[in-house]
Amino acid sequence: MEPILQVEHLTKVFHSRGREPYTAVSDVSFSLYPGETLAVIGESGSGKTTVVNMITRLLDASEGTIILNGQDITRQKPKNMKEAYRNMQMVFQTPVESFNPRHTLGDGIAESLINHGMKKKEAMAEAVQLLAQCGLEAEFADRYPHEVSGGQCQRAAIARAIAIKPKLLILDEATSALDVTVQEEVLNLLTRLKSELHMSYLFICHDIALVQQFCDRVLVMYKGKIIEEGIPDEVIRHPREDYTRNLIDSVL
């Protein structure tokens, strides 16, 4: 089986005038397969968000290769990323900030459909269907981001992300701003959608207990490197690295 995402020797070095170069990510390699949920965990500053920003091409990689659905996107120019973004979408930690505050949730969801050639009337009707698929009534299409709860806004953000039926959904701390009950509801929604839409998930997180519940495999990052990987239960029960052990002890 070919991976949906393959990252090889990914490295990011930041250069600032008058300062020594800073290596945020060093020689990171991994593969994500169709239907799989792969977690990347680590504390703030471990490099996990920088990895995501390179995969989504918000940052240029200093070295390495990013293969998405068989296509090398490592040096792809932003204007040529449309097809890549059809295969890959992202859900952010703070959904309210990811929507335009002057547009309704329906407008925000319909926008990506319109950008991919759908007429506005059809896109708005599809937005209502997508909201329903994510457990929100039609009336939410006419609400603004600040008029709904965090959990409702995150459901709308997921509806927007799945609108163009991507093969890969990147979840960047997508549940960490939600309370425990709402977090459970959103994870149940994501589990159902993955099965229905045959997606793969890259799950960026700092909570290994959450990873144990939701993910198939886990990569542990520390100081820009992957220091441990495996099935969550095995990593939790038999951590090889002191850093991983301390990470587990802090939440379990």
C-alpha cells in the first residue's frame, strides 16, 4: 500500500541576522497510510507545528522531501498548490480565529467549494448538508463565528475541511481548546467521518492519553527530532526514552 503522505529527511533551519542559525526540525522522516490516524506529540517547541507548516507549504523546508498522494510538493509554488489542497486540508486549534469574522459559517464553508468551481447557490446548499453531516442544524449556516460555542465552531471548521473531500486531514491541536465533554463529541465525530469519507488523519497533539484513545500510531518529537514511535499502547507501557516517560507521567 502506497502512503498518502511521505516525509523524508525533513529539516528546517531558521536564519536571523546577527544570530546563530536555529534548527527547529532535524531529519524527520515518516509515512502516513490510507485510513490511518498518525499522531505527532511533543511539548511546545518540540518542532511538531513546524513540521505541519512545511507539509502544508506555509514554510519552505531547508532540506528533505514531502510526497502527498504520489506528488512531490516540497518546492511547489503557492499558486500551484490547488491540487495539493484538494487532497489535504487542516483543522486548527482555535476555530473562531480560522473563520472570517465578517462572514457567516455557511459562507466560510462554501468558499472552498466555490474556489473549486461550484456555483454559489449550490455551494451554500452543500454547506448546509456538510453542517448536518457534522451534527449542526441548517440555521448555523447563517450564524457568525462569534455567535456559536467553541465546540459548534469546531464542528463547522471540520465541515469546511471535508467540503472538497480531502484524502488527508491535518488536525493541529484541534481539540485542545475544548472542554472534556465537547472534546469527546468532536473525537467521535472525527472517528465517524474518517470511516464514511475514507480519510487519513495527521493528529498533532501534546496529550498522549488522548492519542492512546484516538490514534493508530504515534511519533514523539523532542528538540526537532523524532525520538520514539510505535503503537500508542506500547509507547505508553514501554517508553524507551526518558523524555517520553516524563511526558506520559505528566498526563497519566
